[in-house]
Amino acid sequence: MISSSMIFVVLVVLFFLWSAVKVLNEYQRGVVFRLGRVIQLKGPGLILLLPIIDRMVKVALRTITMDVPSQDVITKDNVTVKVNAVVYFRVVDPIRAVIEIEDYYFATSQIAQTTLRSVLGQSHLDELLSKRDEINAELQRIIDQQTEPWGIKVSAVEVKNVDLPVEMQRAIAKQAEAERERRAKVIHAEGEYQAAQRLADAAKIIAQEPTAMQLRFLQTVTEMSTSERNSTLILPIPIEILKQFIK
């Protein structure tokens, strides 16, 4: 029969193994505290700790994808929009991520929200819609600069959606339609100018070569005779032909 002392010894051994033996994955590191002081960074693999004396905090080194909630932003030209974004960051210094900030994920989220409102509030609506890459780069630079003391590296920030008020959507639609009409008129005017320029060039050539006018006249007569189903064909005679008879 198993005695109580044997059971106690087994429990102590199990507690020791549970407290002393830890396994960290390849993407994890362990910040080890001994009596409240950081002694070293361990991992990955099998980790041995001193029970009761040592305490380990696990930190993941993989890139984290964090959604920034939709923020109400007033642009520089006084347009209210709703903007959300996504931030990609990872821990590069596990010790600082543990001892310099209580919750680096929550802190990075708050920094991202305030920076998003601040940067977009300094931009015009047209810049927000057309210069997205420049705004993303500026957001990444500012957020990374503020999280660097915590051992956090922000690799990218992307503005996802920009929700405009209905009135502004209508105004932009009208502006786009007016721009399309302007371009159509410009293209039409350009075509008219090129056609007029070609006609002027043709007129100069015909003025220099009178026979060219006669050839063009005969070509027109040929086209009329083949295309029209008329039994009577009236031919205009140039006045130059009648000059000899008038004399």
C-alpha cells in the first residue's frame, strides 16, 4: 500500500518538473526573472528554471497584424471622414518589450490610433485619396519612432478604407463628371484643330499645283457617279475653262 510520504514525494517531483522544465518554440523567447531581476534571455528549445525562485515571461517574435479601429478624422480642408488602417509590427528586443511597457500590443494600438488622426488631420482630402503611399510611409515612420524604446519594430502601416459622407461622394462624382466633359471637349477641339491644319496644308498644295485641283474634281465626280443612284448628274465647270470662250 502506497504511503502518504510516497505520494508527497511524487507530488514534489511533479511540481519541480512542471516549474523547472519549459519548452519554447522557434518563434518564442523567454525573459527570465530571478527574485524579481532580469538575468537573461532564453530560448528556443528546452529551458530549465529554478522553482519558486525563477519566473519566465514568454514573448513571441513573429510579425503581428493589428487592425486599427475606424477613426473620425477632420482633414485640413474641414471634411469629416472615417478612416481605418492595419499595422504590421514585431518584437525585436524581448527584454525591453517586457520591462519598458506593461502591454506592448495595447500601447502600440493606442499610438497607432492617435497618430492616424494626427497625420490625416494635417492632409487635404485630395492628398488622402491620391497620395496614399506617402501617407502610409509617414505613419510608419512616426509610429516606429514612438515604439522603438519598447523594443518594437513597425514594418508597415496601410490605410485601408476612407469612408466619405454622402454629400462629399456626390460632390466628387460631379467633379469627376465635369472633368470627363472637360477632357472630351479638349480632345474634340484638338481634333478640330488638327483637321483644320491638314485642310490648310492641302489648300497650300493645291494652290501651288493647279492640276491637283482638277484631279480632285475628277475624283469627286467618280465617287458621285458610283455612289449615287441618280440618272442625272450635274457637273460644275471651273471658270478657268470658260475663260477662252469669254475672250
